[in-house]
Amino acid sequence: MTIGVVATIRIQDGKGPEFEAFFTGLAKQVRENEPGNVAYQLTKSRTEPNTYKVLELYKDQDALAAHGASAHFKAAGPGFAPFLAGRPDVEYLDGVG
Amino acid sequence: MTIGVVATIRIQDGKGPEFEAFFTGLAKQVRENEPGNVAYQLTKSRTEPNTYKVLELYKDQDALAAHGASAHFKAAGPGFAPFLAGRPDVEYLDGVG
């Protein structure tokens, strides 16, 4: 079963361009190294300032687990800290159809 | 620029299976007929009952416009009414990277 994730990330004012460059590097690694990842797209809210949402799709729960356990994701973890304005909000969703 | 959409759809209690069958038919048509659609995945909330989220990605704003103007999407519109518990909440997001 496909798994969806919507991760909402609020960052500190003025750090948008630097955060986007950082995240784009991570997204490239996800796309290149995770065969079970179907989509991994950073997006920016049109209504809430300094707010990003990552739209993610995995082919199954194992693929999501592989994402969380990947060397590139673990390595990127500490890199988020300088940008964050709060704890990210991560919603997991069960794919249908 | 990639465009993301998260459409939140709340349906009436007990109508889940019938709604899922209806929506799966629409999703199939989107995937088969819209070259600018990158992802169109129905998902179900793990925390909110009777709540679905459609995770959508389009290659650009024109592709999103083509989705809204498509014959299959327009034809499906009235089919949502018997399931809905309220007006769907559609969030548009600007892709980054």
C-alpha cells in the first residue's frame, strides 16, 4: 500500500533561500537513492509565511522505513536545526487505490 | 515550476468504501489522460475519521489548469456531492527545486 507524508516545516524569517538550497540537496539524494520513493517534493505555502510542506509518496511502509533509515536522511538531520522556527509537523497517510 | 495540491475531503460516515471506489476511477483517468500530472494519490487520514487527502503534483501551473478544465474532472464533479460532509479544502503550493 502506498504511503503518503505531508511534512510541514516552519523556518526562521529570512532563511528561505538558504533552507531551499539545503533541502534541494537532500531531495536530490532521496530521488537518486531510494527506489521505493515515488515523490519527494518541497513546496512553499502561498498563504503562511516561512512555511514549507514536503509532499512525499512511498510505494509501501517498508520504503518509508528505508527513507528514515537512509544514510543521506540521517546525515541531513542536524542540518535542519539552524533553519527551524519550531518542530516540524509530520502527517502520515494511508494510500487508497 | 512544479505545483503541489493537498485537497482535504471530509465524507459522510459509512460512505468510505463507495467514495474510495468513485475516486479511484477518477484518479485512473487523471493518470492516463494528463501528461502534466506528476502525482495524484488519494490517501486516508490515520487520525481524523472520514477524512481523505489527495496529494497532487503538476509539472507547472498550466498542467494544473488543464486538470481543472479536463472533461473527466468536470464530469466527476457532481459525483462528489453524495459523499461530502462539507466543502473540500484545497491548498495550492509552489514547488521548490
